[in-house]
Amino acid sequence: MSVQSPGEGKLNMTATSEQLKFPIGKFVKPDGLTEAQRATLIEELAKVPAKLKKATAGLNDEQLDTPYRPDGWTPTTMSLSSDH
């Protein structure tokens, strides 16, 4: 399995399952958010479905049903999840 590591611009042929699972690192919950930060995050999340639709435009069914890692989500799964 090959993956592109963030910022490297090349394929990493030796990625561990942990690296595949969390390519940008594990989520770290902030101690707290201001109302402005919370509002910004909500606005960003609201844009996800449109960004996903744009990113997957032109992909065929096989590509849409290909997971990004073993046991990973597919673009189709992501699309269905982001619409809720």
C-alpha cells in the first residue's frame, strides 16, 4: 500500500497502519474554545460536503469505492457521512 505523506510530495511505501490511520496525526482536543473559534469551526464543517463533492467530481464508480487504506473509508462513504 502506498500513501502520500503530508508535505512530502512523494509516496511513502513503508507507512505503518498507524500512519495510514492518522495521516495528519491523532486529534488533540483543545482545552477550550472561544465563541469565535467555535463559530469558525462550525462554518468550516458546513463547507465539507461541497468541498468533498468538488474533490470527487470526475471520479468513476471504481475510484469512488476505493478505500484510502485497508479497512478505510471510501469517497462514497465520506460523501454519505458528510451529508448528515
